[in-house]
Amino acid sequence: MDINGAFEHLIDKLNVWLTTLIGMLPNLLLASLILVVGLFLVKGIRNQANKRIRRFFPTITLANLAINLIYVFCIGVVLFATLKVLNLDSTIMAALGAAGILGIGLAFAFQDMAANFISGIFLAFSKPFKVDDLIRSNDIEGFVIEVKLRDTYIRTHQGHIISIPNRLLFQNPLTNYTRYGKRRADITGGVSYGEDLRRVREVALEALKHVPNVIAEDTTFLFEELGDSSINFRIRIWVDSNQFGDYLKFINDVIITLKDGFEENDIVIPFPITTLDFNIKGGEKLSDMDIHVVKD
């Protein structure tokens, strides 16, 4: 092995690299300057965007997305300009082309994630709910505590934190109990067949006017069924609140007020009645039957 020849070849290579480095030194200095100044400017642009751009978007989630996209775009411009000075832009374009092909493959692999992301954008624009709203979807009910682009976090009435993919919220029926500002309760009950139904209705409506937070003018009282032992009714009554705690307390107050009103006016709320027939042919009263008691 020619050690001297190998050593001379190495020296020649080092000389070529050193010459190239010296020739590129101005470009390296310029690229470094562009990179430092560019990153400083990008940081300033991000701060200004963070202050000014939020008011143009309906939600904080979309505003953050726009700010991050602006930031990434500006970073890309600075890096491309830096690499252009170093004559490495063609290499970067080739890498971006390969990344694009890879991105297509990843899009198929993570299509559910992409669907959740796109659904989050649509939800942010349509705004079917906001933080602290009480919603129900996919048999899950709870209060919205955080809305992200990929999923939404809710707190159930039992205190559980559940993450729901935005795709499910966007594609399935969604109930917002808070948006309307008031809520209706349906109360059912029954009165005796011997009662004057018009009087029952008047007593009930008058008593319910005194329930706290009631919207009295929207209350309806309707008889709807001839039951086995009572004439059944349904009350549709509205509470002037969208808070879940107020709604539960309101139902409690309605039931107490209705029962007190009936008792004060001697209106009977009957218990279920069961008729026992001891004759196989039916129609014979128990008082008319011969009953023999056998003692041991």
C-alpha cells in the first residue's frame, strides 16, 4: 500500500475543501446574517400577529391556527433564502418533492386524524357550541371545557373528562342545552276521575306562576290520557335560565308547588288502584261472597 500516495491524496482533498470553504465564506456569512435577522423578524411578525389577528377570527382555536401557519410560512421563507445564498435551493426542492409524495402516503394512513382536523375547522366557523355550554352528542352529555382542532373535551355530570373527536360532533346530531338561554321541563301527573278538570287546570296554572325563575306566560297544561286510575296530564313549563343546576332545582320547585296547590284545594292525586276478582266468571263482589275461615 502506497502510504505516501494516500497521504498526498488526503492533503489534496483537504486543500480543495479549504479552498471551497474560503470561497464560500462570504456566502456563509451572508447566510448566517439572513438567518439571524430573519428569525428575529419572524418572531416580531408572530408577536404582532398574535396581538392583531385574533379579532378577525370567531374562535381562539382558529386564531392560533392562523398564527402558527403564518409563523411556519415565514420560517420557511427565511430558510429558503438562506439556502438560496448557499446554492442549496435545488437540493431543498428535491427534498420537498419527496416530502410531498410521503405526505400523500401519510394522508391515507392518518385520514381519521385529518377528518377530525377539518371537522374542527368547520366547527370553529359554525360555532354550534362554546366553552361552558351543556351539550349532548353520541349519547354523551356534559359541559364543554376545551375546544381543539382535533377533539373537544367535555366534563360529564359525574365529573368525568371525555375527549370526543370533532368528526363525530360534526357528522352526528348535536344538542346544545345552553344556546337558547332558557329551557323547558315536562312534568307529568294525574288527578282523580272525580275532579273538575277545568278547575284542576286553573289551580295548577295559578300555583305555577309563583315558582322561582318560571316564564309563566309560556306554561301549558294539557290533559293527555285516561289512565287506569287517574286522568293524566302534562305540564310544559319554562325556566328563565340555561344553567343545569337551576334547571334541576326548577323541576324540584315545580313538583313541590304543584302538590301544595292541589292539597290546598282538595284536589286528589290518586294512588294506583288494583281490582282483585275472586270469581272465575267475574262480576261478583267480595262482600257478596261466602267466606269461610277454617281454624286449625
